[in-house]
Amino acid sequence: MQRFRDAIFGLLRYPQAAPAVSITSAVIAWRAKQQARRAATLGQRIEAINHVRVALHDLIQDGFFKTKTTDSIRNALHLSAVVFGGRIGKELEQAYTTAYRLQDIDRLTSRDWDDNLDLRRALQTLIDRMNEEAALVS
């Protein structure tokens, strides 16, 4: 409280400091708004991350894509459009496209196996990025 009083009395004594205080308060207000937005979307962010985790688990356990794996990625894609940035959305869209192509294929070519391994790595990286962006503290 003492700091607040000192700041107010300092402004009264030195009015030229007012623009600096005004800019500082604008930055603080902007950061508070950003923090509130992150807190409001935290539940949906966690849900999207869990969908990607389920897809990665299914892929590791089964070794290939099934319809439920692709559905998990699609659900994460729909949620990410609302709560994450464009970069994560684009990566999820690429993952979904690849997963859709690879699901329920009778014979996998060597290219398909490579895409399968690349997609595993991409999903793990995507989970890490989503966790970073979902963190409340930046």
C-alpha cells in the first residue's frame, strides 16, 4: 500500500512521469486480460491435449491407425481451433490428414511406415507444444 501512495504522490510532484505510468498500466492490463483468457480456456485446452495423447497411445499400442485414433485427432483439431493458435491447428490438420490416409490400410508400403513413424514423433512434439501454450504462466 505504501508503494501505491508513493507512486501517486510522485505523479503529483512530477507530472511528466504520467505517460510512463500510463504505458505501464496498459501493459499490466493487457497481461491480465491475456492471463484471464488462458485461464478461461484451460479446460478445453486440457481436453484437446488428452485427445492427442489418446491418439498417440493408440498408435503406440496398436502400431497402426484405426478409426478411433483418427477420431481422437479430429476432436483435438476441432477444440484447438477455438483454444490454440494457428500453428498448432495447422500441425493437427496435417496429422489428421496423414492419419486419415493411413487408417485401415490393408497393406502398408515403406512410405506408409515412414509416415507412421513421423506421425508418432509429430504427435509427441505437438503434445509438448500444446502443454507449453496451455501453461498459465508465460
